[in-house]
Amino acid sequence: MNANGNRRLVTYVLALAPLLFTSCGRAPAVDILGSFFPGWLVCLVAAVLLTAIGRLVLLRFHLNFDLPVVAYPSLTAFFTFALWLIFFH
């Protein structure tokens, strides 16, 4: 590619670059006691609490996971993403 072709490519990239940022907006923030926290952080804290409650329920019914090191973080991730979709999407 020659210098003229490189300039044309750079021109196209710079002309189309703003289109990549059209969906960027203000991130959802939650006001907690006067401090703003990102929405995903609130969802993560709630998901950890839901996972702890779920663990207590499973122990109450004498149900155990075979691989708790995989199951509980996966359950936390599931709750985090579900809460995010319910409240912020």
C-alpha cells in the first residue's frame, strides 16, 4: 500500500470512529447515603448476599454441591447478571 492509500485508510477510520462511540452513555449509578456507586457493584453485593442465603437454604435441606469452588462463584455471577438485567437494562 502506498502513502496515498494509507492516508485514505486513516481518513476513513477517523471518519467512522465517532460511530463506535454512539452507544456510550452515562453509566448507571445508585445513590447510597449521598455517595454514587456503579450499578454493577450494587448488583454484585446483592448477588453475594443471595448466594449466601442460597447456601443456607441448601444446607437446610442437606443438599451439597460436588464442586463448591465452581458452583458458588457461578451462582454469584448468575445472580449478578440477572439483577443487572432486571434493574439496569
